[in-house]
Amino acid sequence: MTDKWVTLFEDYLTNERHYSPLTNQAYTEDIRDFQHFLNETGEADFLTVSLSDARIYLSYLTDKEYARASISRKISSLRAFYQFLLNNDIISDNPFSYLHIKKKGRRLPSFFYEKEMTALFEAAEGTKPLDHRNQALLELLYGTGIRVSECQGIKLEDVDFTMGMLFVKGKGNRERYIPFGHYASEAMKVYLSEGRDILMKKYNKDHSYLFINHHGDQITQNGIQFVLTELIKKSSLTNNISPHMLRHTFATHLLNNGADIRTVQELLGHKSLSSTQVYTHVTTEHLQKNYNTYHPRA
């Protein structure tokens, strides 16, 4: 019976909430972990879980020294699962709706300064097919702020060079158009003719994904991470890098140069403005410049 409800919940997440397979998997794993906990403690029935049981599980996770973020995610997954059961009249109360975990202060996202981005672009220079791919990949990630999953899934037909627009399908299958600039446009054109076409013909591949690996297949998210890590090694920078760091940089540079937060929200594909507000920090140089310009006693 338990497996039945977990399967129905998975179908709900996929077909009604339009969650990605990775998100769906995370929810399911959290539920399975709780099921294992119930089996170990002799309370294996999902449908009879009480608030007391939920609190005991929270204490168990804390004693196991799970990170605060991991505990918060697990409780959130279970809260969603039991709300699903409640909405379908399987249970009369959601025991996890009463658990509230104090959130840790949100850290400011890491980003690159413009000089650091210049060093990255210089590290990507080269004349080989994969060099051209790396240049286009870097230009597009920085120039549009797209997520790595969105970047991986871009197809040729999603790129409109005439309008300078990129069609992206983001979280929850939400679709949006993002403009891209001259640098990204030129880098992609060179990559298509002197990189992608060469590799596709060499390995006799035929698909429409924009970014490919050295064998001509669609690049993976780990592959994109590897490319960026290698660029850091070639540059003079010492930072750790992730595709999301380029997304942070995109948003930070837009806001520092006068873009309004609603525009940045739309470009990033954030459903809620609160997700975008974390980027309203500005660089110390920008703060100093504005202070010197506008304060009468500066």
C-alpha cells in the first residue's frame, strides 16, 4: 500500500507539477529514507504518522548531524507528500505541516568581477573545435544567465540569430525567451561552423542539440562543469567555479549596471521575486562609486 501512494505521488510531481526527473528522484529518496526510519523503529505505517513521530524523525536527523539544508529539504519533501495524501482524503491531518525549521542566514552568492571574466575568456581562446565550443559555452552562460540544465538542453532551433533571442525551457517546464548579445552570437556562429559541424561529421552524428562533447554526443551537465573547471586551471584565477556561479555573475553585473530587479527576475526565470532579491547585493567598488558620487560629505 505504501508503494502505491509513493508511486502516485511520483506521477503527481511529474504530470501535474512538471518537476524534473532529478527533483522527482530527490523527493522519492527522502520519502524512502523516512520509510526506512519507520521500519527500523517499528512504526512502518505511513498513514498513522503523528506530529510526535515527525518530531522524533527531526531529532533523529539532527542527531545524525545532517546539514541544516539537508534536514530542511527532507522535511519539505515529507510535508509535500503528506499534503498530497491529505488532499486525496487518505489522511485527516498533515503531521509535517507543524514542523518549522529555522532558516540559516542566506549567504551572498559568489560571482566573478569583470576582470576575472576577462581572464576566463582569454583562457578559452584557441583554434580547435572544442576551443570554439568552450568559448561559445562560456559566452552563452555568462551572457544569458541560464541554468546548466537549460544550457545542456538547448537545440539548434532554439537559437534565433536574427532576433538575438534564445528559447529556454526552465524549471517546471516554464518557457521564456532570453536575449543574447553580439559576443555570444559571434562565438556560437564560429562554434557551429568550425567546431560542431566538424565533430558531428567526424563521428557521423545527427541530432539537434547545440552543445556536444568530443564524440559529437549531447554534452552532459557534468561535462559542462568539467569544461569550466579546466578553464579555471588555464586562467590565473584561483576560484572554484560552477555553471551557477556564472548565473550569479550575470545577475550581479546586470544589477550593478542599473537593471531593475523585475527584469533580472524575468531573465533568470524566477517564479518568485524573493529568489531574485539575493542578487541585490552589489560590489564594494559599486558602493564606493555611488557613495563618492552622491553623498555630500564623501
